[in-house]
Amino acid sequence: MSQMQNVEIGLREMILGLEVGPGERLTERWIESRFGASRTPVRAALLRLETEGLVCRDGRGWTVSPINLAELEQIAVYREAVEVAAVKLTCALEDRTAVEIIEAMLDSCDAGSPREEWHRVGMDFHIELARLSGNEFLFRAVRDAMTRLSRARWLEVRDEAALGRAWAEHHAILAAVRTGDADEAARRLSAHIVGSRDRLVTSLHNDRRGLRARGFAVVAA
């Protein structure tokens, strides 16, 4: 693995895992020291992360991008369009038995599973469901959208009631896909995405003061 890849992967994990919080300043010197890398690969890694919306320029330095509530609402509109298109393609397939793998993935989470596992599986549900469509562009679109949502969803998985509701909705979506009912799958998926967006934005908006006290930057626009 090259220095650039090592920095990119490591720093992405730190940002998505909230080890470095939204709004926190980053210096190239600190990153060089943290990953034992030289300046050129560090800058290349930062440019890659900038394209994902995880970091942004701050004068001559860099900052971990704040969580933007308006962006979360826009991503939901984008997700609804691409995920519904993907699930309709999947419902049209003759062989849809692969949904059983996704269902088993959901069932692997239980009361003893760490929060990190619930977070990962919740992300992977949408990504893998889009992969089943066979459309590489839709799959990449969903994967990118879920990456951009990752930090906000870390804050959401604290709510056990929200997790239980999300898992029930996931299973209902899979049930519709299994029978090939494209309209029902699309309806349930749309409702899930919109509902998740509303709950997440409301929760983050109401908790902005608390998040700021922890050093996390949450902006409304």
C-alpha cells in the first residue's frame, strides 16, 4: 500500500468514526506525523477526501467538513431517486435469492452487537441492495451517498428505538423484493429514506448545542 493510500484510508476512518470531529482543523504536519508520510502523499490524500466531502480547505489549511443539515436533506432526495431505480431493476430479475444474504446480514445484529456493527450493517444494507440491481452506476451512487451520510448516522445509532424501526423497515423492503413486487418495494424504500431523513435532521437540529459542546460543527445550510 502506498503512503497516499495509507493516509487516505486511515484519515477517512478517523473522520467517519468521529475520532476527528466535524469542524476540527487538520494540519499537514500533524497528518505527516500521525501516518509517517511525506507532504506530497498527504496532500494527494486530502484532495481525494475533499472530493468525498469529508474535508474542506480552510485558508492554507484543512478542516473536517461540518455536518450540514441542508446537505442531508438534499442527499435524501438523491438517494430516493437512485435507490428506487435500483430496487425496481432488482425486482425485475428472475433470480432474486441474493436478498437472503442481505437478510442474514441484518439478522447478524443483536443486543450484544457493538454500535459499530449496527452502523456498518445499516450502511451495507442500502449499498448491497443497490449492488443487486447489476447497474454499476446506481451502485456507486448509493455507496457515495451513504459515505457522505456516515458521520451523521453514527450520531443516530444511539437511539435503540430508531434502530429497531429501521431494521423492521429493512426487512419489509426485502420481503417485497423477494416477491418481485416493484411498486411495493419502491413505496417502502421511499418511505424509509424520507422517514430516516426526517428523524435524523430533527435529531441533529435539536441536539446542535450538545454536539457543539463536544466540538462537533453542525450547520443548517
